[in-house]
Amino acid sequence: MQGSHHQAMQSHHDVIIVGGGMVGAALAARLGNAGRSVGLVEQGDAPELPEGDYDLRVSSLNARSLAFINASGTQLPDERCCPFRHIDVFNQDGSGHSLFSAADSGMDDFGIFIENRTLQYALWQRLAELPGATCYTQCAPISTLASGDARLLELDNGQTLSAPLIVGADGARSTLRELANIGVTQHDYHQRALIVNVETELPQQDVSWQCFTPNGPMAMLPLPGQRASLVWYDNDDDTKAREQLNDEALKSTIEDAFPKRLGKLTRIVARASFPIKRQHAKRYIGKRLALIGDAAHVVHPLAGQGLNIGLHDADTLAELIIHGRDPGDHINLHRFEVQRRLANQAMIAATDSFHHLFTGAKPLRQLGDLSLHIAEHIPLAKRMMMQQANGLNPFKKR
Ligand SMILES: Cc1cc2nc3c(=O)[nH]c(=O)nc-3n(C[C@H](O)[C@H](O)[C@H](O)COP(=O)(O)OP(=O)(O)OC[C@H]3O[C@@H](n4cnc5c(N)ncnc54)[C@H](O)[C@@H]3O)c2cc1C
């Protein structure tokens, strides 16, 4: 599948996808499983078998995302998936506690937590089994041109591919978006997220919790066994300083700052920090071209929905392609754009208001009792998180 021996054999596909991350690989697997010929262009290597310690990048997958992955025939390894059945949100001083359970919505669980690389690897394994899927690794697009019923994609390895539709799933700094001259709107939250993978004395079971503090939320995402992924939002300077601490110092800083229910840490496995930004492409489509996933939108990771909405883009686009005649048909692409922009805009607005309500943005700090303010808004947070976890539009009246 991967590698150059296939590259010369087929340069025309039904759909070409640029970017073999989780969203691009999922769309390729779904279309390949529906019998379509797909070309997946990835600048890196094919992902390697995840072994040993859990990776830092962990995401939640909700029911719609899991159904979509399932529809591609991809098997996720049970032993590296952690289903979660409860979400607990509370204020640092213990007020405004609110636990909500999947059972309240008649579901077994809200979804699973999985390492990004485990999901990506499983999808690429599936692609290897699909006769219609061709992966072009270690190459990237340098130009693209719509011509008649197809769009051409020139790669930096000298090869040219063509398809009636080319999809950009090449992440926040999408080259395809740039080549198509699609601009973005951006916002910097002036916050960083410190992600720390830990081993704990206590088993973390099936609850994911989020504790609001005036500086930003702290969250615990459970991983199988006595492991967890911690997310600590704060300003740039404090976050960078914590990131530099040695393991012992970081361990005690976390034990002091995080809610006591986390218990003692037995090991710091890995840490990294990320700036928090929001970005939205001005258009999702062009002539025989569409953008999905982070190439189209980057949302605040606070509600853990960035990957989910990317997979929902892929799901919507896949259905239109599978049930249509021409994958790049403009009316279909327009439908895709209308549906997904509305849903993603709602998610951006929801995570934005979350951020402003719960991270002590300046006007709120002047309120004096931020704790009380936060506690009062926890029922709203509960509603928003529950609807997001269910894959629903948090702003839709029903
Ligand atoms: C701190 C943090 C925590 C997060 N937590 C969550 C969470 O809990 N739940 C959730 O749903 N989301 C979460 N997200 C968001 C999530 O990680 C992203 O939304 C997701 O990775 C987007 O997937 P993607 O496939 O669109 O892009 P990416 O993961 O960025 O993949 C892009 C792929 O394209 C390839 N590529 C890039 N440029 C080119 C090129 N020119 N040519 C060819 N290939 C190229 C890259 O190598 C890569 O493989 C989080 C994000 C951050 C920063």
C-alpha cells in the first residue's frame, strides 16, 4: 500500500485526500470501505505500531465519531481504549458540583478516550487492507489546478495526481488551503495547556472530570489502568515554568494544585504544552476542493471536541460522496459547507463562551467573587458538555 511501487501504477482516484492524520485517514478508510478509489497524501511516514507508554496526545471520541470509524471497518484495540460513563464538573472550592452520567441520556457511555497515534495507526492498518486505497507517503503538494471534471495535484516528488475532488485534511497550517487561496480568521486566547501523562496510586476508572479555577480549568482524562492524562490551562509564563520543572517538582506541584481526588502520583510519564488558539477557514470549499478537520477549524480544546467535529466533517462529506454521482459536484460541496459550517460555528461559539465564563477573563476577575460566578454557571456548563459529549449542537433548541 504505502511506498513508491504503487505510486506509478495509479495517479487518478475518485478522491484524493491530503493529510493522513486521524481525520484524513478516517475519510480515506470510509471511502475505501465503500469501494471508492482514494489516494492519501501524507508528508510524514506511515504511523508505527504504538507500544509501551501511553502517548501524550489523547482525544475523546463520541458516539457519532465511533460510528463513523466503525463504518470504515476499522478495529480499535480494546486494551488501549478507555470508555467513560460520567463527566464531573465542579468549582475549585467544591461548590457547584455537578456529575452527569451517560445513563441519564440512555447511553452506556459517552464515548472513549484513545491516544491519537493509536487511532491513526488503526486507520492506516485498515487502509492497508482496502484494495482501493493508495497511500503516498513522504510527499506534499506544491500546486493544484482545477481542470474540467478533475483537479490536479502536483507533488514535491515529481508526481501528479488527479481526481474529481481533492480534500485538504492537512491540519491547522494546511498547505492545500493556502494553495487554494482560502484565508482564515484567528484568535489567540493567550493561554497554554500543559498536558501531563501520569501514573496514579488510584485507578481512574470511568469518570472524566474538570475542575474550574480562576486561572483556567484543570481536567483529568482517564486512561486504562492507573493512568491519566492531565490538562492544566493557565497563562503562558506559569505554564512554561511548570513545563520546565523536574519530575519530582512537577509531581508535587500537581498534587498541591489539583483536586485531592486525583490522589498521589506514582510517575510522570511525559509532558508538553500547547498555545490555545482559535481558527476558522473563510470557506470550506473551492472548485473540486474541500477542507475538513483542523484545516477548516481549530477550536479551544476545553470541551475536547476538536477531533470529533473534524470526524463529523469527514462523515458528512463521505455520505454525500457515497450517495452522489460526482464526488466534486458543486451542489454537494455546497451542502457540505452549509451543514458543517453551522455546526462548527456553534461549537466555536460554545467553547468561546465556556472560556469566557470559566477562565476568569478580565471583566469577570473584576466581579470580585469569581468562585461564586463559576459555581452559578456550572449547570450551564453541564448542559453544554453533555450535549457536546452526545455530539449534539449545544445551541439547538429542542
Ligand atoms: C492540547 C490539545 C488537546 C486536544 N484534545 C482534544 C480532545 O480531547 N478531543 C478532541 O476531539 N480533540 C482534541 N484536540 C484537537 C485535535 O487534536 C485536533 O482537532 C485533531 O488532531 C485534528 O486532526 P486532523 O487530522 O484534522 O489534523 P492533524 O492531526 O494536524 O493531522 C494533519 C496531518 O496532515 C499531515 N500534513 C500536514 N501538512 C501536510 C502537507 N503539506 N502535505 C501532506 N501532509 C501534510 C500531517 O503530517 C498530519 O499527519 C486537542 C488539541 C490540542 C492542541
